[in-house]
Amino acid sequence: MSDSDLPAVGDLEPIVIDPARPADQLSAWRALAETAVDPNPFFGPDFLMPFLEDMAPAHVRLCAIIDKRTGRWMMAAPMGRRRLGLGIPAATSWATEYGPLGTPLLDRTAPAGIGERFLELAARAVGLPLVAFPYLPLDCTAAQALEATSWQMREAHPEARAGHDGGVEGEKQFAKAFSGKRRKELPRLVRRLSEQGEVRLESAREDDAVRLFETFMQLEASGWKGKKKTALLNHPASTQFARRMIAARAKSDGVRIDSFSVDGKAIAMLVILLEGDHAFSWKIAFDEDYAHFSPGSQIALYALEKNLQDKHLKGADSLAVPGHRMIEPLWRGRIRYATLLCAASPAGRLLQLAGHFDLSLERDLRRLARKLLRH
């Protein structure tokens, strides 16, 4: 594409649509999701449409900036009104516990100034002067586009979670993870387990992944998530959403399920969403009766190795909470992220200060509650 084909700021047009019913905009939305400079599987139609239909409130809107000459989408994200912490409202990108990644979809040819136009659109569409992007990777191109605006930015609670790189750097991370005591212990546990039957580590994609996903949900529901009523099978809405989402993504080879089994019985499984040149570790489950064989570590290490074998992948995001005791020793890369609070007007900046305090208060109360529960 030559420079003359690239859109100018004057060629940009804002649109707001219902993401559950995108009509004639579906193909343009899908094209942006598949080619975005910062992949985000949770903001594409195969995930977002079933999620919003089965799991989320109806007020979420898909905000997009398009090249009005061609109809090509330049930047987009689902936006809605939500409390940041305990009470301060903001227009937020719709990242949730089912998809903890708030990165807007950004076209590689988007012009300078795209971030300004998107923030104006998001604030207007939701009707609030404060715009927030939770779980936003701080080093991504979309974050840079947002920060290169006249809006005042504040990063709330920057943290880092586990991930890994691809290529040579990823191989170095794998070598560090699979070394020392771990290099001896994990294979030893596999040999012990093989006394009970054939041990297999394998991956499934496309139609095989759809079939295997049913096994995954049963395995998840049989463990602690099932007891706490947080497994996908515990609620009809989450079950229906997950089945529809996996089936839709499988059609474009956008999902891989890794499994660790003995004598034909799955004892650990990991669902990975594939988007662009990245892998996203979406859901993990293991049989607690086999905990002494470290099935979670076995499947996480296998997934890392499979990712590195795929030369198309440039990296992976664990989506795990910071400090995760199982995944961080194995996936040695770190992804820095925060909630980015964006404000332009005096009212927005006042909300920005209040929102930052609100998020801090909620985090401190959650920590206190967890501490009390442990005691």
C-alpha cells in the first residue's frame, strides 16, 4: 500500500453500532479483528457477539473509526458505562474476567490522530467525560495511539502478568523454565504416571477442538471451580456462550486445546485462543486427584513448547493473575498492563482523580477480604 492510499484524519468517520447485530459491518469488523496490530480475541465478533448475547448487559456499544473512502475499519472497541471500582462511573472498554484484555483493535495503516478521534467518540457514545481501558498492555501500539493525544492520561495500578515471547527469546525463556530440579522432576512424574496407563500430551484444533471442549467443561466442573459455582457448566448462560464462541473460533482455526491424559482419561487441559500472531491462554482445568503428578505444570509447559514450535506466533499471554504460583515460574516473559484513565474536560479530570482513588480503595478492600478469609 502506497502512502497516497493511506487515510488522512479528514477521511475518518465515527460510527456506533450494536455489536450483537452488526449487519453489513460484520465483515469490516472481522477484517480488523483478524489483522489488528495488537491482537485481542475478546473484541472480535467470534467472541464478543455470543458473549454479549448470553452474558453481558445490552447497553454495550461497538465504537469504530472507519475510513469513509473504503469502509475499512481503523480502530474499534466495545464500550459501555461501568463503575471503575465501588462507585465512580466511566466509559470503559468491555474487558471482563472472561476476557481480561482491554486493547482496542487498531489497523496497521491507521493515521496519526486516530486515538484522539476514538476517545471523543467513546465519551460521546457512552455519555461520560472519563474513558477507561482496563487490562491495557502498556507497551502495545494501541496504548501509544491513545497516549499521543491532547487528553490527560493516568495509569491506575500498573502490574505485570506471565507471558512468553516467540523465536530466540522464547526459546531462552523455555530453557530457563525447564531447567534444574524441574527438568528432572516433571519427567520423573510422567514416568510414575505411566505405570497407570499410556500418558499422552497432545493438541486439538478445528472440529476436534469443538468436540474436546465438552471434555474440558466436564473436567473444569469436577474441580474446585465446580464446587465454587464458577465453572462454565455451572450456569446455562456461560455454557451456551462458551460453546458458541469455541465453535465460531474453530471455523477459522482460532482455538487450540492442549490435553494431558493417562489411559485415555484427561487429567489436565488448557484452552488457548489464537489471534493474529499471538496465543492467549483462556481456561485451564485439571483433575485434583492427580495433583501429586503436577498436571497443571505439565500442561502449561507443554503449551509453551507447542507455541514455540508454531513459527507464526510471536508470543503468548497467560491472562493469569499477577504472581500466579504455577504459571509464572514456567512462562518467564512479563506483560505490563494497567487501567488507563483518559480525560480531556475539567469534569473528566475530576472524575479521573476520583476514579483512581476508587480503584485503589476497591483493591485494598479486596486484599483485606482475602486476608480475612485466609485467617
